[in-house]
Amino acid sequence: MNESEHIEFKKSLSEQKEGLISLAAILNKHGQGELWFGVRNDGTPEGLQISEKTLRDLSQAIATHIEPRIYPQIVQEALAGKPCLKVEFWGGDRPYFAF
């Protein structure tokens, strides 16, 4: 898997702000895309420690910092046996803003 105009990788959740800014940019250009946490820019899975709180916190960050509001699908997926988070998103209410 490679980064593209529709797919963005972030190594960890410490890059959440940058990820949400990329999410808004992808929405504005393409209307849909994927944001992966736990994957390096070169596509190598790094993995994350994921709990229910992790999912809830990420969902709340998206709801708080993306305008207009979107309702993404956030799922845990294993890449090369390492747990990662995939955020699938879509929207048609351009323009979108982050932070």
C-alpha cells in the first residue's frame, strides 16, 4: 500500500493534528479518502496500542476539529500482523476546515 492523493499515513497518534489537516485537504479535493494511523510514510506498518478509549478519543477529535461535521468509519485493521487504525471518510459539504 502506498500514500496517494486519497490515502494518508501517519506513524502514530501523536501526528493526529497533521492527520486531520490532511483529512480536510483530501475531502476538499476528492470528497473521500483514508487516513491510516500506525503506518510509516513509506507504507511500512508500525502498529499502535489500540483500546476503546483510543477509538473514542480519535472519533471525538474528528468531531471537534473538522467542520462541517463528518461521520467517518474508524476500524482497527492488522497490517503485517500489526494493529493499525483506518479512518474511512467522505463528504460533500465543501469546503472543509480543520482546527
